[in-house]
Amino acid sequence: MKIINGFALLASGLFSMHTFAADVRGVYAGGGFFGANSSDCEYSGCSYSGQHVEVGYDINKIAGFEVKYGSGESSYNYGDADLTISYMGVNLGSNVGTTWLNIYGKVGLGKISEEASLFYDEYTETTPTVGVGARFFLTDELKGLYVKIESLGVSFQNDNTGAAHLVGVGYKF
């Protein structure tokens, strides 16, 4: 509950900053591919690949909210495993003085679910998630079609480190 209250407090502060470049506010949606890996292959798959979709809202040129969902699979020594990733968080960054690039850091909550076929094990955990990313707009303003790259890091399953690398395309309205 403290985490939800913290997000609500952060959100109210970010919404009050809407006067900083209100012209870049907007909803965006996209999707693409991801690759994920784990530092410990004993209890989970070493690497996964799959697809993701995202929806977000840029409050201003500094802050935005984002929700992602991804689904993928892995083959490793002990059988196949399916992975789903859900993410909800805040992007904080800058357009670094350009009209085509947005670089940002990410902080939020990730939910990871892994289901292995060999022992029919299922593992689910919700955990803090951090990352970095960049959106490259194909127009001469911070709206329209974009290409996106991101890396997210998370700790799960007895403090193993997991990382997801995403690439995709989208459109900001």
C-alpha cells in the first residue's frame, strides 16, 4: 500500500508540472520485441525472447507514465518455460534540446511470471524495476512515429538479477 501511495504522491507532483512545455503532452502506444535474461539458470530459463505492447502518457517534456505487457518463451536444459512481464512506472528524462530525441530513466513496479514445463513450476513476483531508454521520433517534433530502445533491470527469485532489453515502434498522438 505504501508503494501505491508513493506513486499517487509522485503523480500529483508530476501533474502539477504540466506548465513545463505543455505542447509535448500526449498519449502514445507501441509494441515490439524483447529479450530477457537471468543471472541464475538453475531455477529459471537463462534467456527469453518475445513481444511486448505499451501505452503511456507524457505529462510534459520531463515526465510520463507507462504500462507495458510482454510475453515470451525460453528453451533451456530442463525444458521450456513461458514468461510474462507486466510493468507500470514513471519515465523521467529530457529531450536534450532536440525536437526528435527523448532520453529517460524509468522507475516502477514489474510483475514477472514464469511457468516451466518440465516440473510444471510457476513462479510470480512483483518487484521494483529500474531502467533507461530513448525514443527517436521520425518527425521534427516530439510527436508522431517513433523508434524506442530500453533496458530494464529487476531482482527476483532469491535475489537473482534479471534484465530485459526492448526495441519497438510506436506513435505519440
